[in-house]
Amino acid sequence: MGRYWQVLTLFWTTAIAAELEYRVNFLLAALSSLGGLAGSLFGLFLFYQNDYTFAGWSWEQALVVLGVFTLLQGFSSTFLAPNLNRIVRHIQQGTLDFVLLKPINSQFWLSTHTLSPWGFPDLVFGLIVIFYAGMRLGLHARDYLLSLVPILFGSLILYSLWFILGATSIWFVKIYNVTEVLRGLLEAGRFPMVAYPTAYRFFFTFVVPVAFLTTVPAEVILGRGEMGWTLGAGGLAIALLFASRAFWQFALRFYTSASS
Amino acid sequence: MTMNKSQVKGEKHVLSSILPAFQRNLRIAGTLLSVYYAYMVEYRAELLLWVLSGSLPIILMGLWVEAARSGQFGLTSVDFARYFLAAFIARQFTVVWVIWEFEREIVEGRLSFRLLQPLNPIWHHFASHAAERLARLPFAFGLIVLFFLLYPQAFWLPSPTTLALFMVVIILAFALRFLMQYTLAMFAFWIERASALEQFWFLFYLFLSGLVAPLEVFPPLVREIVLWTPFPYLIYFPASLLVGLPVNLGKSLLVIVIWTVLFFLAYRWLWRRGLRQYSGMGA
């Protein structure tokens, strides 16, 4: 365990050192996430301008969902996208061999090898939106802390799904855009689940579990989370995490190495 | 007709030089299209996934259909369903990714080989995009049929004139979107990551093009301003035309043409300066 921790710090300090070479990019990323946030607020405002509200969600409460969504977006562009989108290239070019030869769990290496500070602005803006809405609503510190649990579950769910999809490239090499389909569907997390018709809600709860990523944590922040949903998120997160591990082991049996 | 001999000869001369040039261009266009079509069809699974990744209008359709049941937005649930289906279709026809390809060609120096050919490289990209549209058509059509099976109340058939007009407008919209991104791609001559510009530009496209909501529900002042930008003409205008929402046809076409010309001039200017800057890195 200690060794993994040491490796992790090494990975991330080198990644940050490398990315700091491109400071203008970082500025652009910050501008982009600010623009993205402004656009999301505008999109939400369009619903709320004529006295319409999502059933049971005031403007501020809907903002919390948007904040959690932005937070998760930051998480995925910092930790998930730079690593998991690279799996395909390792397989295509046969460099996965070198990863497999290392005396370390290959899933760990592939999932944590780098990190991109491009997602930091989203993390910050997400927190700002949540705390702004929280102040207007007078939320308790206890609820913020409690919400860390479902947010952690949500991140794990997202990671596992993404990793499983990335791992399918062992069979279908040119399939990297399957993660784009996932990303497209995740956009549904900008809004609370009640805003969707029943069929959509079913789909986004049981097929692509977007509900567990943003709506469930937001409910907990608002102090009206139901134990059942959080437990469900936890169960799903653990199950998917194990599934991703098992799937990777299974997929590796079919790896034939491209170049060597 | 009274024409003297030399005039006839002159016309023949002009014709004999234009016609082969025209035939030659036609042949080049045909070859490029068929080559890129064959290439695109090779990656059918990938293509299907690209079609599916454009699911944003479908997600927003759910939100607006639900919202229109109890809220006052000036459009009914069925209107919203049709609008977003049309937006989905318009998006399928106007997806462009040329900046990522162009950027890679510059960074890896592969543009050098393209420059050796007696053909402006823009045509390679244009043909590959156009061929991809054709290859994508069956998938998109399948999804439309699926949609009407799931939601038969929303079924409608646009009149032949509307359909013809839509085809013209969607081609114009695609040309505009392509030129827009190609102009930004020119910055790859000076900066390494021109695609970062596109990512920023894309935000405006995302929120102002009518992808997240028809312009009818925008506040009036915002709508007036947005209608002078190029963005709503990429999604909102073709989609509204297809479902029969009121649009100002003349003004819209004028705005499209103005922006297309502006982007074309900008592209030509940047292209000439960029070529002087180009160093053929890596090749």
C-alpha cells in the first residue's frame, strides 16, 4: 500500500510539472470553464424564467445539482479523461506491453499515471456554485460533510464505467469514441432527475446511472437525502469497481500485443 | 444569330479550355468522395458511436417535453419533441472536426505532402466530411424511425418544398460551420494547440445555436442579438424550417451568406500568411 502511495505522488508531481510548461493552456482552460458555467446557468435560467420550476426544486436547489455536475466534470477532466482515454493508444501501438511488465497493478498504473490541471477550474467553480446556493438556502456544514460520501460513490461509479468502456478497446481497437457516448449521456446530470419524463428517469437510473452521480449527492447536500438512495449508490459503486477489475483481468486474456 | 468567324473561334477556344478544366475538377471531386466514402464505411461501428454521442438534443427534448406539460413556454410538448428531433438531424449533418485533423497535420509535418499536390488541401478535408455525411445517413435514419415508433404522436411529414429548402439550408449551414472551424484551424500555423480555440468557440455554439433550447424561449433581447451571430443558423434555423416554426427566410439566408463570406476571406488571408510561417516540422 505504501509503495502505491509513493508511486502515486511521483506520478502526479511529474504530471503537474510537465503541464505547468503550458501556462497559456491553463488560462484558456479557466476561460473555457467559466464560459461553460455561464452557458449552463443560462440553460437552467431558460426553464426558470416563467414561473416554471422542476417539481420540488427551487432555483437555488437546482443550482446545487449544477454545482455537483460541474464538480464531477472537473474530476473527470482532471483524473479520468487524461488516463483512460490513453488506454486505447496503448493498445493500438502495443505499448501496453511495457505497462504489463511493470511490477505494479496494471489497472492502477493505467488509471492514475497522469493528471491534468485543466480540470481544476471546474472543480473550483463547482464548489463556488454549491456554496453560493448553500448560503442562500442556509445549509448546514454537517450536510456538506455528509454529501462527501455520495460524491465519492458517484466518482467511483463514473470511473468504473469509463474504465470498463476503455477496456473494451482490447477487442475493438478503434472504439475510443464509445467514451464520447458516455460523456454525451452524462450531460443529463446537469438537471435534477424529476425534470425528466418517466422513461428518461428509468433510463438514467438503471441503464446509465446518472441519477447517482448528481441528483443523489445534491439531495444529501440539501439535507433531504434518503438513506436508501445513498446505500444504493454505495452498492452500485462497489459492484462496478469489482466489475471493472474483473473485466480488465478478463480482457487481458485476449490481448495479443500490436507491435511486438 | 450573326457572328463572324473570329468570334466563333474565340468562343470555341474559351469553351475548349473551360470544359476540360470542369471535367477534371468533377473527376477529382468524384474520386475524392468515393475514396473517403470507402474509408468511412470501413469504420461503421465507430460511425454509429459518433451518431449516438450527439445525444444532447434528445436529452434536452425530455426536459422540455416535461416542462411544457405544466409551464407556459409558447410551444407545446409535441412542438418541442419535433424541434429537438430536427435539431438532432441538423446536428448530424453539420458536425465538423477538421481542426483536430489539420492541427495534427501541422504538428507532425504531414501537411508538406499535401502541399505537393496540385490541389488545395481544404478539398481533402471537405470531401472527407461530405463523404462521412453519406455514410452516417443510414444510422441517423434508423434513429429517426426508432424515435417515431417510440413517440408516434410527434410524427409529421414536411412538405416536399420544405424538405427541398431544408436540404439547401443544411448544405449552407454545413459549409458555414466547416469554414468557421477551418478558419480557426489556420491558427495551428502559429500555436500548437489550435483545438483549444475551438473548444472555447464551441461553448458559444453549444448554448446559442439552439441546441439546448429553441430561440423562441430565449428572452427577446437575447434572441435579437443572437440572431445576428452565425450560431443559430447552424441548428436553430434549419430545425425550425423543418418543423414549420416561423422563420424569417430572407434575412436568415442573408446572414448566413454574410458570415460565410467573412469566414472565407479570413481563411484565405490566414492561409496565405500561415504558409509563409509553415516550417514543415518533422518532415
